[in-house]
Amino acid sequence: MIQLHQYESFTKVEGPGHRICIWVQGCPLRCENCFNEETWSMEGGSQVKVEDLFQRMMHDVKRYPSIEGVTFLGGEPFLQANPLALLGKMLRGEGLSIMTFSGFTYEAIQKANRSDWNELLGVTDLLIDGPYIDALHDLSRPWVGSLNQKYRFLTSKYAHLKDELRTIQNKVEVHVHPDGSVHINGIARKIDLEQLKNLLNI
């Protein structure tokens, strides 16, 4: 089972190309001025079976054939490494790429040498690691919020982006779901997000 916080069936702002994105629930790091404080508690969100989530994703890939991969965000994905690694293997089997974010550093993940963490690394093409550090806030690079965070190209899938990162602009999306709920995702200055929320009255 995966403790799921949020699901987006199509995004252009959470990694290379067009992607499906899931935010998992639960994070022990609690970074100062985190943009996703609602994902901290392990009690929130909803439990979803890996197979059910996989089938949902396959349905969305058929709806949006330009989708090239799936992004795991949080919360902290490595807290749910076992089910995410299983999901990642299934997705990779369908030709989709995997991008994973973690507040843990790559060095800490490697040093821990946990089998479940290693399995999640094993299905990840691009890892972005490191906690958000408010004193190092910087939005000049895509998909990250502070200067300490690093891009780890674990396979050759996105290695071509190494020299292109500064040319990729951060963007924000607004998703209005059938139930009337509104979800804002992407990278922007906090003041911009607050203004957008005020405009949408959410």
C-alpha cells in the first residue's frame, strides 16, 4: 500500500517532459518554510494499492500519449520505498521513466545501505536530493527550491539535461478537478503562490 497525498494525471512542471505525478504522505524532515507542510503527517492522505495506482496510471497514459514518465514527490518518498520501488519497476516495464525527489541526501541514502532504499534508487532515472534549506532559497534551476539540492542522473535517460538545466524555466500549474477542488503545483516564489491563492480564493 502507498499512503498517497495527491495525484496529478498530467503535468508539465514536475520534471522533464509530460509526466504523471504523485505526492506521497509523510515526512520527518519538516523543512523550514516547506511548501508542502500538509504532507508531513503520516496520518493524512489515503491508502492506495500499488496495482490500483499502476492501473490508474496506465489509463492516464492512454488518455495522454505524450506522457513519458512518472515523478515521485512528497512528503518523503523514501519512507515508502518498498511500494514505490515495486510501482517503479512496473512503470519502467511499460517504458516510462522515473524521477524521484528526496529530502535525504544521496550520500545518506547510500550510506544507509537499506535494501528498500537501494531498490527505489534502482528504478530511478533522475534523483533530486537534499532538504529544502530556506537560507539557501534559489529558483534559478528547475524543480528545486534551494542551492544545496542536487541532480543525480542515475541512468543515461536524462543525462543530456546536465548542461541544459539553466535553460529550463520553472513554472506553476493550476489544476481544477471534477470535484471542484483546486491544486497548484510547480515552483514559484511564495509571494506569487499566495497571490494566486488569493485570486482563486482558496
